[in-house]
Amino acid sequence: MLQQAAMAESKAKTEMVTGADLLLEALEKEKVEVIFGYPGGAVLPIYDKLYDSKILHVLPRHEQGGIHAAEGYARISGKPGVVIATSGPGATNIVTGLTDAMMDSLPLVVFTGQVPTNVIGSDAFQEADVLGITTPITKYNYQVRRIEDIPRIVKEAFFIATSGRPGPVLIDIPKDIAATVSKPPEEQEIKLPGYQPTVQPNYLQIRKLSEAVSRAKKPVILAGAGVLLGQASSELKEYAEQQQLPVIHTLLGLGGFPADHQLFVGMAGMHGCYASNMGLSECDLLINIGARFDDRLTGNLQFFAPHATVAHIDIDPAEIGKNVPTAIPVVADAKEALKELIKQNGKPPAHSEWLEQIHKWQEEYPYHYGESDTLKPQKVLEMLYEKTAGDAIVVTDVGQHQMWAAQYYQFKKANRWVTSGGLGTMGFGLPASIGAQLADPERCVIAVLGDGGFQMSTQELTVIKELNLPIKIAIFNNLSLGMVRQWQEIFYDKRYSHSKIPIQPSFVKLAEAYGIKGYEINTAEEAEVLFEEVLNSREPVLLDIRIDPDENVYPMIAPGKGLHEMVGVKP
Amino acid sequence: MKKIISMTVLNRPGVLNRITNLFSKRNYNIESISVGLTEQEGVSRITCVIHVESDREAEQITKQLNKQIDILKVTDISDQAIVARELALIKVLTTPQTRNELYALIEPFRAAVIDISKDSLVIQITGESDKIEAFIELIKPYGIKELARTGTTAFPRGTQKPVNPQKTYSIV
């Protein structure tokens, strides 16, 4: 009798689950492959379950590194990046990454620990109002209040993060909820009556746009990150070829359209090429696909595309008409809209003169840089491009090197480019390259960094060593915060206030301290030899590339100026 | 210009915070906001009165609100035939001499006195914001001790007369 009772009891016990069990089960259901997480008091119940989990857990050396790695992973894999941070400081350390992902529409599902329910609001140890802090910087956030809601909330979070315009979703889990034992709850359906993203375009708007294309004399496509997020690059190519439309990219859109295509114009914006910026200024029909008319792209709105009828395809209706008045709005997924446009098979516009004009601009005013004794960063990027046949994944930090990479590395395919565009987060590049390499383990990943940004996340070198990720860390070292220095040179009378950082550690020795091979490069010849040697190796390498410290990024549009007011277009 | 935005929202924790957060994040100017339950369980109605520079700005606000996952429906009802009401409680100083005068003012506004003490009385008035403003102006000289306004709550009338008939017609 007694034995039977004990057996029944133990059977009941094995059927009981904790909140942490439910969480991991839900993550497995979502086919999560990798978690970027950092343990701490409030997430201990979750970490106890992770101890037995098959999901790969990557331990960054700072939570901010973890969330940037998740962003890199999301950008390359197209799947949501998953992050775990503990309560209080763990949660506040991921705030920058959340904002960055929100600005650049990257799908993330982020879990934060929270102090136990009974002490929430009492300023408990490591307590922070995470919901309050993250509401404006997440697509949505939750605090779990009942253990039985965990499976539904996780399901909803993944759905919200990846559908419509992607973005970060945060789930705050009080410690007691993760530790509570309960019977397995009944399955709950997703309940989101207020969330129905429009995916299919309105047929009448598509027809209107198609007719406008046929009538246009000077049409251009402006393709943004929406093309990449919507996996619409092959449709974009097909449509551009069908209608013979020149394609201009935003910074974040690079790779959406092959850079070696005869219809490719280049990147537009503050440091975009002459042909792209003039193309936008002179066009009579501007078809924006998945770009948000950011101020770094448009320059002064007063002078932006003054002659153009603007059509805008975007999955987020709030982006349409936000900055630029739009005549033909199309709320839809880029892929679906482009498919419909291809189906229309409209008469291509009669615009051979326009195409000639664009080609003339391209030939007359290409990106250019001067020759000197010092190593030019542009030269280095051209070499990296050639040595990798334009097929590497390029991850950048923020600043001059980022612009040079965007200008000189010719992206031929989608999902080869990871950069922090909207928020411009220094320290993003190194950890993001970890996520990118994990998402595409076989491909050559080059982390193009500045000496400033590298020092904001140096600690993540350990992770690269630990996982033996064959990332090529290329530090474009100009002993300064280059973009700040450039602005001070041009706009602040060469008063270099705190932008020069001549005192630096030896990056080569630093790499060695982390067990990573490091090399210093001072000349193009050295670069030539070393690139040949290291780019195909299967281990991490750090390259301290000493570039011309006075080099500036050109062409450039000064803040407040229009796209047609570029400086530095001619040598 | 003034706009009245009416929305239905899921009655979830933090929903009001999401909305006010959005207003501050996007630098929108809010005049009043009122929240209350509706006939549907778990659904609340929020009515906002906002100041905008242009119709485009109002459209942008509506779109940003619509993007919020807890918001079910957003309507800019400024150009519709609507019923809009606000309630105000006003504590006014009185003396035996002014009390009767005040009663005379209250009557045409269909306000009501809901509390009287030795030297003050509390007036309750409902109506559109303009009416309440006019009444407050009138009462001011007597000395307002305390004032509480609820903000406008509103929805469209059952029958909509065409407010802005289309002036241009196209035959294609």
C-alpha cells in the first residue's frame, strides 16, 4: 500500500513542471538553436534548466555584447536572436541593443529575470522597472504574472518579433514564476486581436504604381533593408530587370541588389555616391521599397526629390508619409508587392536617356581617394573585396570605417552585410560578428572595426577564442575617433576636442593575451601578403591596420544640406 | 489645431503607459486623455484631445497608435458628427451675498451644486469643453479654490450627416 502511494506520488511529481521548464520547452518548440545569455540571481532557475538543455548557449562577457551578437545572428540567419539577461543591471545593460534592434527592425526575443513577484516595487536588490524602461524601445514587452501563461507568451513573442515589421520583444520573468512548480498547463492560443500586419498589397495601388512606372521618364528604385528582411532580393532583381529600373540602396539595404549589376547605381545618403544622390534629386518617380527615408539618407527634406512622384512600399503603414509626402502608398510585404508588380508586366518606361545620364554620373564621379605613402583605408577595403570575391560577410562598427566599407565593398548577394544603421552604436561590430559567424559558420566573416569601437567591446575576444570562430578582425586604426575628428576638422575649425586617442594598448599583444593571432599592417604590400594567408584560415585573426590618420570620408553632405549639395565628389 | 482621437484598447497592464510613452517619444502635444471601461469586457476606450500643426501630423499620430499591439482601433473623430462631453468639479468661495448670484449663473449652464459648506460650494458641470471653459471664466471672479476636469470623452453620433461633401466629382 505504502509503496503504491509513494509511486503515485513520484509519478505526480515527475509530471509537475516549473516555469523554467515551460520556458525551455517553448524555446525548443520555436526551434531556437542558440541563446546569447548571461546568468545572474534572478535567472538562476532558468540557468539550472539550461544546464541540461541541448540549445547552444553563448556566454558573452558583457550583456551588451550578447544582445549585439543576437542582432548579428538575426541579420544573417533571418531567425530571431534569443537573449537572456538577469534582472536590474543585466536588463539595463541590454537597453542599447534593444534600441538598436528596434531602429533597424531586427527580430529579437529577449528574456530578463525579475525579482520575485512579492518584492516587485520595493526597490529590491537588482530590481529595475524593466517594462517601464523598455516600453519605448521594444515592439512589445511582457511581464509574466502566471506560470500557465509562459507557453502562450513565448509563442506570441516569437510571432510578434518575426512578423510584420520585425523588432525586439522582451519578456520579463520574475524569479518565483520561473521556479514555481505546477501541473503542465493547458495549451492557450495566441490572442492578439490588435495585431494584424498587412502583407498583401492593395491591387488598385499596385496598378497605379505600375502605370506610373510606364509613364515615368526618370524613374528610380530606392531599396532599403525591407527588401532583405522580406527576403525579396530575387524579386527585386526580376522587377528591376523587367522594367529596366535603376536601383539605389540605403546603407542598410546593401546586398539586396547585386552591386555588379548594370542597373545598380550605388548607395545614397550623407556619404553615398554622386550618381545615387543626383538620381534621387533629379528623378521624376521614386519607388521606395522598404526604406524609411532616414535623415542620413534624405539630407534636408526641403530639397529631397523635388521633382518626384513618390511611391512607397512598406509593411509598416506609419513609415509611409512620415518624412516624405507620398502619392502612391502601398502597405505590404516587399516580396508580395514585388511579385504583384512583376505580374502586372507593365510597359517599361521610355527612359534610355535617363539611364545614360546615370551611367555618365557613375563614370564621371566614382568614389575616389588619393594616393600617399600611408595606407589608405579605401585601398584596404578594395583588397578585402577582391580577396574574398565579394562573398564574405562584412560586419562593421560605426564611423568612418563603416562608410568606407559600405562604399568600397561591393555586395553582390543578400545577407552579407551587418551594420548598425539607425542607432549608430559603437561597440556593435565585434559582438555582432560573433552572431553572424554562428548564423553562417562556413562563410568568411570580416569584422571591420575602428580603434574606438573595438575598445568598447574588446572583452568579446574571449568568446571568439572560446568558440574558435574564424572571424577576421580588421581594426582600421587611425589613432582617433575618425568620424568625430572629421566633423571637428570640417565644422569645428580643426579643434580636435577629445577625438584623438594616441595612447592605445598594443592590439596585437592584446589579441595574443586572448589566445588569438595578431598582426600589424602598415603597408599595402604587407596587407597583400597577410590577407592571402589569413582570409581563408579557419581560426580567428586580429589585424591592426595602421591607416592614414588624416583620411576623411567623401563625398559628403553637410548636415542641413540637400542631396545635391555634396562636397568632395572630385579628387 | 485640435484633434479628438478615440481608441479602443485591450485592458492590459501598462497599456496607458504605452500610449503616453508614445506621445512623449514622438513629441506629440496632448491636451487631455480620458480612460474608462466599455460595454465589452477587457476593452477600454481612451479619448485623447491633442494639438497638432497639420493634418499630416494627426495622421502620423493615428498610425503610430495603430501600431501598438494592445490598441484595437484608432479613429480620428474630429471631422465627424460626434457627441463629446467633459465633466468638471469646481469649488468656489462664497459669502452669504454671492451665494444667490452663483445659483443664478449655474442654472442656465445646467450645472449642479453638489456640496455646500459655510464658505464654499462645489459645482458639477458637464458638457463640451467650450461650455465648461465659458463657465469657468464666469465663475473666476468669485474665487475658484479648487478645480478638477476629467478631459473629453467622445464618440461618433449614431447618424452621420455628411460633414464635408466632396466638391469634385470624377466620371472615370
